Amino acid sequence: FCAGAGGKTLALGAMMRNTGRLYALDTGAGRLAALAPRLLRAGLTSVYPMALAHERDERLQRLAGKADRVLVDAPCSGLGTLRRSPDLKWRQSPQAVREMAAKQAAILAAAAALVRPGGGRLVYATCSVLTDENEDIATGFDRQHPDFVRTPAADALRAGGVPAAEALVDGDALRLWPHRHGCDGYFAAVWQRR
């Protein structure tokens, strides 16, 4: 979900070695159009871009309960990127963050419907440092989706071969901080569907 021009899609496609099916979903047809030439250059033929009208697009019904993994690279305030884009702080307001959080929760709920029961995984990620867009969204999802169990991000990182995974998490979520990790602020929570 929220594939944009497909940076993470390209990385996932490469990791999958062009096997299986990888859907790149976004409501911006223009952003997805930029993905097509990138897929050709990368030689990825197993990626299927799909422009959606909104997160409840009826075409998603055919994918309901079938995805082994779903990544929601949620639209956010971007306040984790302040060191690269300091002007962002002047373009945000408490009202804008509240509106974004409502949109994030709706997108996460829609994405959850695609996850395969019996072990499929869901990942919610932002480049925000705000609790409103991160922990609060994850906690709200926990309350509303008892068929999903939060998985410690450190476990997923270790399984992926990431060294010192414990230094990258706060509780059960990935939490990167510019002042601590020397990168953009970033958050990710992981669930497994029962």
C-alpha cells in the first residue's frame, strides 16, 4: 500500500528474485506511472502496479485474505525527515496531523483485509517521529483487530540478518531516531494474522 514511485517495491522485488506476485498499490496513478520504466530497467516482471481510487477500492476484494505479506508505507507528516527538509515543520499543524492519522488508520485497516489468515504478516511504517502517527495508530489497530497479533520488530530484524536489532527498537516496534541512529526518523510495527 502507498507504493508511490516504487523504491521499496523495487527492493522487495529484488529480494523476491522476480518470483511470486508483488502488487504495488497507490491512489496516485502518476506516481505509479513513474514505476513502470524503473521495473523495466530492473528486469522485474512479477510486479503488478494498481492505481486505486481510494483505500476501499472494490478491486481490492479479489486480493482479500490472499497476501502473505502486506507493507503499508503510510503517507505521513514526514517529520522524521526534518534534517533533510527543515521547512516541513512550518507546513504542519496539529489539525493536519489529526487528519493524517485518521487517513493512516483507514489505510491500515484496508490493508489488513488483504493479509492471509493463518500466518500472513502486516507491516505499518512511517517516516514520522510523532506518536500520533505511529504508536497511537498501532495501538488503535490492536484494539480493533483482535485477529492480528503484534510481533516484536526485533525478531523480524534478526530473522532478516540485521545486526544489533535490539538497538533499533523501542518496545515491539522499529524506532529510528536521527540523533541516535544518524538517519531519518522512522517507525514500523509488525503483526501476524491468526
